[in-house]
Amino acid sequence: MMRTRVALIAIAVIMSLLAGCTQEQEPEVQLPKALYLPSLRAAATANIHLGGLDADGEITNLITGTLYTWMPLPDRSGTALVPELAGGEPIDVSGDGTEWHVKIREDAKWENGEPITADSFIYSWKMMLDPKQVYSQASNFARYFIEIENALAYAVQESTEPKVEVAWED
């Protein structure tokens, strides 16, 4: 009887020791962070210059990159304009605020791996101001957000070959 009791106690001690020797917990799987935003309608196009519906605008606002974007401050006291595709702060090369140079981030690439360059932005801006595109938001954009010398003359000319020169620099 004594041997049985000692054996049971020994087994209980061994079992309690083995219970403490569990395997390490597996690390938590880090899932990619995603933000899902609903839309009431399906978009007809993702081309910001060809879209006309609110749903098109919702989609293009989410997928188009910008040079700078407004981000909330860490203390939630406001927002700050921070580089998104820009490689840093803009440089006022004219000194009077009429000419700015913005470098594009070196790691900025399209989905196919090609680099995003200044030509990408120039193409998009020219497409927006092209009178043949009849982009519905071009007038608002030109009126409220940009002042490009000769932009109006460029946009209203009838010829496909620009008669009015606009300085588009890379």
C-alpha cells in the first residue's frame, strides 16, 4: 500500500512537472492591414479623367496617388501636409511662390514595376486640361487649385498641336 501511495505521488509530481513544459506559443500571424470602404454604386471607370459618376470619383480618390496628402497629427489636434509620392518638401525655385520643383520618390513605382516620373504627372495634367477630353472637373481644378501660366490658352485652343506653349519641365 505504501509503495502504491509513493508511486502515485511520484506520478503526480512528474505529471505536474511535465505540464509546465508546454510548447512555446506560436507567434501571432500578422495579417496585412486593410481598410474596406463601401460604395453604393459600381464605378464605370478608374480613370480620373474619364469618370463622371460619384462612384467613379470614390474609386479614383482611393487608388490615385498624390504628391502630398493630408494626414492627422499624432495628437489629433489637426492635420499636416506630408509627402506621399513626393521625395520631400517642395522647393520654391523662383523665390516668389510661382515656380516649385518637387522631386518624386525614387521608390515610387507603378504596379508593373515601372518608375513613376515627373512625366507621369505632366501627362495626367495635360490630359485633364485637354479640351478633347471634356473632363468635367478640369475647370474646378484649374480655377481653385492651380495657376499654370497659359493653361487656359492651352486648354481652349482648337488645334491638336499646341500653338500656345506651356513650360512642362521634368
